[in-house]
Amino acid sequence: MKLRRYSAFLLAAALPVVALADALPQRSTPAPRTTNSVPHVQLGVEPVPALSAELLKRVALLPGVKIGPTMVSLPGAAGFQIEDDMPLARPEVITGGREFAHLHPDGSLHASLPPDLAQEAVRAGWAVSHPWSTQRDGWDGYVMIFTPTSDQELVVVQELVTASFEFVTGRDAGSK
């Protein structure tokens, strides 16, 4: 599964129009080191609060998604929860409750991606596989997406979060 070019809700959020190739662009910021255990965190990364706040605004535009305290991550993380009335196409990839992804206080995220997109995100330097990704059925696409450091990186991170939502729900994020 490849990232789609901008979905309708992203355009509505007034994102800059940047044509993505069929494949993810290579991330120019070096990949941070991470722990290889749980809690799975980045090491030596400074958050960019303005970018995290903007990401939360954009994720809140996804249909049937509410932002709230995480059900599965560290204190201070924001969970991206799918409302109860929205069916899940792949409940086995959910980490807990109806939380399909969460934003850590340092700006990194954990999200369930389609496995081929997760591999592509790792190859392109956007993500690293979660230490438990090979230990639980359905988690082969579970990754940490690195903290975005610029508006351009935020666009790709948002696309990855949207892909996670679409993978988990089986819905197009642009449909109501």
C-alpha cells in the first residue's frame, strides 16, 4: 500500500500542496536512536511543541476520531481513539481499547500501518519497528514514527497517521 496523494480532509486542513511520489520520500533528518525495549522511546530528541500541536489539530479532523489521554502509552501521551460507532476493519492491530495511534510528549508516535508501508517507512528513515512487532499477531506494521522537525516532515507524518486510520478502519479518511 502506498501513501495516497492528499486526501480531501488534508486539503481542507490547508496543508501545503506538495506532490508526494508513489513512494515515501527519504527523510533528510537523521533517524534518532531508540530503546529496544518497552517503554519504546527516542533518545536525545527535543520535541517541537508547535508541530505536535498542529498534528493534534489535523488528526482531530479525521472522521470518528477523538483525541484523549492514551490508554496504552506513557503519561502525557495523547491517544488517537476511534469512536465506538465506527466499525474496525482490523481490530487485531489496535494496541488497546480503540486507540490506533498515540503521540508521545517528545513528538514521536506509535501507529499501526499496513505492513508494506511500515517497511517502506523504516527504509525511508521515518520510522522504526516496535520491539514487539514480531511478537504479537497483527503487529507486523506497528512502528514508532519519529518526531517531525519541520513543516515538510509534518506533512509526511500526517500522511502516515492517515494511512494508519485507513488501515485500521478500512475507510477512506476523506469520506464522512
